[in-house]
Amino acid sequence: MTERSDPAPVARPLILMRFRPVWTYIDGVREFCRFFCDTTFKTTDLAERASVVIQETLENAVKYSTGGDEAELELRIQSQGETIEFSVSSLPDPLHLPTLRAELSSIASQTPEEAYVAAFLRAASEPGEASRLGLARIRHEGRAELSLQEEPGGRIRITATGTVC
Amino acid sequence: MLNPASLAPPDVTSVNISVSAEGVTLSGSITTKEPDRSLGRFFRTVHEAALQNRLDELRVDVRGLSFVNSSAIRLFIDWAIWVSQPTGPRYRLRFVRNPNVTWQRVSFPAIAQLAAAHVVIEDGA
């Protein structure tokens, strides 16, 4: 007979926000989170990295969200020990999902710096097209690893995991 | 030399732009959805003025630019590509950055790699 052990402690969200996918909210949310990280963790470096992560994840979520009442975004920040997680849940246009999966897979197959330089080279070779630098920025400038979870109802959650210091 | 009077900057909330005979100084932040429509067109006008005036070097001072989104970084990539065209008149594009600002420290070396012979990165105070 085995003894039941207590479940591992689950980090409580430090920030949990829900709002409609509107571009003009991004600046305000990013600046609040920058202030929050700076004040809570006493590190300007984390605050700057958080700004990149939040700007780029929210921009992607807003750009590709479907309309309607279900399209609300959820931003969650949680930390445990030295690990900090930023995640954004959204309801994207299903046509966007294969592109996102491919982009994440391509980025994950390279080091953050290689993926960053490759994204710049691609942008330079595709004038007039969307920059598509955001995910590479999160990994290299934000020093965070990215993962994608597909949730019931067509929602997805992009999580960026990094360290506090 | 550029003629600042002929290069009126666009009115973009959150970013201050000033033009001098040597180039452009930017401060604030750029997080608009489509900065190419305003700032991108302005940068192109400055680029064309630099070619027309046969400048050897154009200075773009971004030290005061505290934050930009990836669409704004794309504008600097485009500018680096414009000055690296293999034929025709050219000038050296000098970005003056603040290495203490994360996005500036990380992104400008990658931009310089795109046009190493024509782009110079200078660390300013």
C-alpha cells in the first residue's frame, strides 16, 4: 500500500486578465505588466523581457482572433521559484493554426539566436510582407521558451517560460 | 546635408521625430499596428533625400526609443536593405543606439549583419 502524497504545489497566477482582442489595449496591458514585474521582482531586465513577450504574444493574439463574444483574450502571469510563465489564451481563426504550428516548430529547431537571425534574413528577403519577427523576439530578446496548447472549443494558449533573473 | 525643412515628420502618437542636417532622431516608443504606413514612408523619403543630396553618411539616432514592436524593427531592416543595393548611389547608414536598452542591444547587430558594408552601429551614451 502506498501513502498518498500531497500534490505538487501549483503556482497561483500573479496576474490574470481578460479583455477583448483590441489593439489599443496592448500598450496599456504591456506597461502595467512591465511595472508589475519591475516592482514585484525588482529587476529591470525582467521587466524589459516581459514587455517583449507580452507585446508580441498579444499582437499575435489580436491579429488572428476571430470576432464575437467568445474571442476574449486571457493573459496569465505566474511564477514559481526562479521560473516565470506568461501565457495568452485566444480564439484564433482556424486557418491561422497550421502556420503558427509550423512557425513554432521551425523556431524550436534552432537556437534562439539562430532563429532570430533567420527571422531577420527572412524579413529582409520579403519586403512588403508582415515582419513575422515576434516569436523569434520572444525567444531571443525575451529569453523565454515557447509552447502551444490547443484547448477545447478551438482556443489556443501560447506560453512563454523564462527565468526571473 | 539634409534639408530638415523639406522633411516634415509624420504625426505619430508616442514617438517624437526630429530631423537635422545629419539625419533623424527618434524617441518614445513605436507599437502601432502598421508603422510602415506612416513612419515607413517617412523613412523612405529621408532615404531618397539622402541619395539626392549625395550624403556619405546618414545618422539615425534611436537611443531615446525605449520600446518598439516587431513591425517597427522591420522598418529598420528595410532601411538597411535600401542602402545595400548593389548599384546606384549609396550612403553609410549609422544607427546610434543605447546598448542598455534590450531591444536595441539585441536587434541592431542582427540588422547590421544584413548589410555589413553599409550599416554602422554606434554605441551612444
